[in-house]
Amino acid sequence: MTSRLSPACWRRCATTCAPHHLVQPRRAAKPDRKDPARSTRTRPGLIATASGLTDEQVGEPSLLPGWTRGHVLIHIARAAEAHRNLLEAVRTGSGIPAYASQEARDTSIENGASRPSRPS
């Protein structure tokens, strides 16, 4: 089973780069292949960064052309759901795709990008 994510999409959703796209420009850390635990240390940083954003900040441009910070955040969330689908497909032997379709993925990101930063 292969994922339907494009190489550009994989580069955009790299966990170590996500906080980089939400805050001021700086060079993203390269993954440390000798220390797999490093990826588990980036999640709290992402959560802390995202939690501190206002609705106005979420709507501001990210470092990705044409994407706001909201696009980046919802893309990370949808990518996590896609990975869950792929893991479920492996576990059950079913043909669950990462996303229903590329169009469904794109629509979901576009619709979710304008969500408020905090539930009402």
C-alpha cells in the first residue's frame, strides 16, 4: 500500500519543521537519525507554539507560499489522521487509503484552515 501524499506534501508536514512554519523564520533542525526519541521531543514544542496562537495569528501567512498558519496546523492534524488510517489498514489487512482522495484532502485542509484557534 502506498500513500497518496506527494513528496512536496511530505516535506511540508515534517514534524521537526512544523513549528518553524508557525513562528518567525529560522532554520529547522535536521532530524537526528541516531536519536529516534528526538521526534517525541518536538511534539510538546509544537503544541506549546500552537496553543499560544490567537485567531488572528492563525490566519497570518506561514512560511509556505499560499498557506496560513491555520493551513499548516490543520495539515498536521489531517496527516496524523492519514497515518492512523494507514496503520489501521496494516493492522486489519484492509485497503483503507491515507485519504479518501487528493481532492478530499485538499478540501479538508482548506475548510479547516479558518477554524478558530480555540473552541467556543
